[in-house]
Amino acid sequence: MTAHGVRSEQDADDLDVEEALALVKRPEHEHRPTPQPHPREEPSPRPAPDTPRHKATPWPDARAVAERAGRRAGARRELVSVTLDSALGLTLAAPLTALTDLPSFDSSAMDGWAVAGPGPWDLREDGLLAGHAEPEPLADGAAVRIATGARVPADTTAVLRSEHGRMDDKGRLYPTHGEVGHGQDIRPRGQECRSGDQLLPVGALVTPAVLGLAAAAGYDTLTAVPRPRAEVLVLGDELLTEGLPHDGLIRDALGPLLPPWLRALGAEVTSVRRLGDDAEALYQAVAGSTADLIVTTGGTAAGPVDHVHPTLRRVTAELLVNGVQVRPGHPMLLARTKENQHLVGLPGNPLAAVSGLLTLAEPLLRTLAARPAVEPYALPLTEAVHGHPYDTRLVPVVLRGDRAAPLHYNGPAMLRGVAAADALAVVPPGGARAGQAVEILDLPWATSGISVCFT
């Protein structure tokens, strides 16, 4: 069974909700709501200490392995030259160097008059607008109407703002706010940069502001690290793509969830394929994929229809991470399937799959794309969170000022908590008390309004 609801492969992974709570004493003062029931099969027995479960990779180490794998594969990828309208979210692979002075000519910072020498000034009949050719020089004692962004004439002393001047009956211009300073309200050529100045280094993320700066500096294209290509393979015969669950069938939650989340992590999702529980179809899909990252859902345990491990053996993949000491999401995996290609096997339960995304897919995709890492930070919890005796827990939280409030409905099969969350709290083995600072993993859309739009 490879459902994206409650799965037998995840019942052992759910020990932190059931058995671990009996092992870790709750603080007597803590008030907790009644646990939300959810359907489940008979729980798997706890493995003995020498079983593969206890050889799972510690959570911080698993993230480090994924990061190194992405960096290694990223170093072999060819760079691309992309137009500005296709560069959003990419990483610069060459410095952004000014191709011209900015501004490229002396220009007016305000609507008003360009004036030469001390006032009052005789007004010239013509006017100067942005986008026009270089105007005639301005004689001493003369003024000319000028618009913001227009080139100032040679020999201009300053620009007098419209609200700071007045005309007399003879057509002479007088300042109304004292003396006019030399260079006032003139943007001098090269004020922002000179041609050849480095504006941004290699590794800078291309944001909307970077696109504007590149255009202003004279660029039509940018040299960048290409966006990683990801393919999603949804497994499970019991999954529906529409309508209500019925007759043992359930709705596929990960098919709609994964593509936008992967895009938010900087990937280009090339396809989403639903393969059911077909071992041969999975093998053909993995063996024939040209994506940089293959993401599978479910099938990572050792049940009769869990085909991910056998498929990895058939394609002679190298297992880099085979199980992680994290709840939910313990049976996740990371494999190198061929040169510069990786597969992240996510558990089938939705929140467990989210855990796998943040544990393995995020650091892999980030380093593949050479995107900068987010500076880690910690916040104190508003209430105690029970932990697993020896595994890390990832718990949905909302951020309230300088504190993180844990959300309930955080079982492996539940999305209700994370759907309302700003982030996941990294709860160490043994749990965390109220007021204890824990690491926070921001969800992509909580930190960048444009990230979910990267394509």
C-alpha cells in the first residue's frame, strides 16, 4: 500500500505520536488538547537496536549530505545565457558589471528650471524633456524649463524646482527659497556607478530589483546557473485525482502539493506522472528520466508494493541517505541514479513528504542552483513540544513576533497544521520546553512572495 493518507510504512514512523509520548514525561503544568484520532493499521513492532532503522542518518547530517550532493552535481552543469524576462530566481554565474555610467549623462532630478549663474534669470522660450538630444548650452543669467530625467544643458549651475521659483511680469525667474546651490537637483553622470564597476558578485540571486539594475546598466541577457529540472513520480493504486474518497480510495494530496513547492525551491518541474504501484513503470520512468532530480512519493519501505529500493538497485543507483532520524518522514531517501542526477524518495504521508522536501530536496536543489543559503535562526516556543527519544521532530508553527507557536494536527498524514503554518520548528530529541529557542525552517512563501512564481 502506498497511500498518501495513512500508510503501514509510516505507522512505525508515528511512534513519536504514540509510544514516544509514553517514554517522555509530560510537564505536569502543560495543557494539551485531546489528540485528534486518525485511522491507522496495526502498529509495526519497535525495531531492535541493530535494525536498519537505527542506522538512519541523523537529521543535520542528512541535510549536509544533500547539500554536498547538489554542490558536486552543480559544479558540472553548464551555465546559460538568459534574457532578462527569463532570469528571475536564477543565480548569477558572472559578475554584474556596469556597461555604462549611471546616469549616462547629467540629468534633472526634478521638474523646474535649469539655471546658469545667480538669479534672477531670463527664461528661454524652448523647454527640455526626457529622451531628447543634447540641448544647446545655457548662457549665464539664463534659464530654461526642464522635466525630470531630461539632459541638463552645458554650463547649467543648478535646477530650480517648480515650487521654489516665481516669474515676474517681465518674464524673469526669481528663487523663492534663498540662494540656489551649485549642482542642486542635478543627477551627475556616474553618480550611481561608472562603466566597469562591479554592481553584484557571482552568486547573487536574481530578484526583480536585480533585473531592473541589469536593464539600467545596459544588459539584455544574463549569464546564470540554470534552474534544476525536476520530475515528480506519484505512486499508489489507491489515489484519486478528483472527487471524494470512496471504497478504500483516497485523494492524491502530493500531486497538487509537490510541483509548486519544488518551483518555490527554484526547480523547473518538467512533468508530473502518476504510475500507480507498477514496478516496471517506475523502473522505466527512472531509467529514462533526463531530469536533474526525480521525486517519488511513497514506496520507500519494504512492503510488497514498495518498489523504490528495488528500482534503485536495478538502475545501479548509489544510496546517499537511506532513512533519516526525523519525525515525521523517517523512511525518506536520497540516491544518485546517474551522473549528475539524483532521486529523492519521499514517504507517502503528506506531512512526512513535506519533511522530506525540507530535509533532502531543499538543500539539494539550492546547491544545484547555486542559490544562497538562508541564514539560520532560532525562536523560543510559546509552549512545550514533546519530542521523540532519539529522533528530531519537525513541527508546524506560526510566528508571533519573536516567538513560535506550535500547531496541532501535526501527524504524518495531516496537512491541516502545515497549511496554516509559517515555518517548521526543529525540535531536538527529547523535546523542547516552553520558552526554549529552537531552529526555525521558514516555508518558501513565508519569506519570499515571488518565490512561488519562479518558473
